[in-house]
Amino acid sequence: MILRITQYGEPILRKVGEPITEFDEALAELANDMVDTMYDEEGIGLAAQQVDHALQICVIDVRPPEGVEVPFTYNYDGKQPPLDLIMPMAIVNPKVTIINQKEDVYEEGCLSFPGVNGKVDRPIGIRCEFQDTEGNSHVIEADGLLGRCILHEVDHLNGKLFIDLMQKRDLKKSETKIKKLKRESRDFLKGK
């Protein structure tokens, strides 16, 4: 089922997600709906807050198009399985540590900020300990787009948004669009 994406200005986007303790059919269904919604919006990641749930779950799929080389390195539970075996990936109750402090700049966007893009500095390498929707524990280490995507989505789960990290010049350029989104969200919430 396709879910409604929350937009900037809706308070849920600033809420820290509750840890997930029930690994049941409802959680698996939420993860599947989030994946469907992410694909429908042509995104590569989606956090629970973006579909109006303050929970510690996000979904990711950064598989490159057919014939394009994978632009990042990763290690999943000590191995490097084909991406098709692990994507789309539901990440529940993530704990992220930075394993390479060196920063990289990349232009990011966000489904909760349609039409807004900007350069964001993020550490190059991360390690993420998490559970899947059945409660099994996993560890993924990644750099490049996958590492960045995990950081972006885990920030959402902690109430942090990419505009909080966006380079000042890009933020200034997007100021009008961001204010418009906030106004539209206010109007939407009034009509709810």
C-alpha cells in the first residue's frame, strides 16, 4: 500500500522514534508499505517519521541501474552478498558508529522536501548494527552512497533533518521553497 509522505513542517519529522519491541506481522507490513511508497516516490530511502510513525525503522534500496557499477563498498554480516539479496533493506533499531571520520560532500534530497536539494558533508565510512523485521541482528559496514543513505535515514529516526546539515549557501538558495513547504504543512494540519 502506498502511504502519504509527511512534508517539512509536520511535527512528526522532529520526533525521535520509539525503539521497536514487537517483531510481528504489523511491522513486516509497515516495512513493505514503506518500500512500496519509496519506490512509488522514486526514492532510495524512507524513514518511519516520513510516513507518520515515530518508530525506529527505515527502508533503503541503493541498487544501481542494470549495467552500472556499484559506487560503494559494503560488508553485510562479514560477507559481501550480491545487493539483490539484501535490498530492499529494512533497518530496525539502528546503532551507527563512524568508522571513517573523513568527510565527503554530496548533494542530497529528501522525499519530505520535494524540490529541495543541497550539499551535505557526511563521514565517509559507517558501521550500523540493526535488526531486521523478524528481530534478527545484523551489522553492515558501508561507504559511499549506501553509507550516506543510512546516515540520512537514521538521522530521520532521531528527529534530525538534512537541512540541519546542509551547507549554508545551498540552504539559503532553498529558503523560499522550504518556507513554502512549511506553510503548506501548516495548512494541511489545520484541515486535518
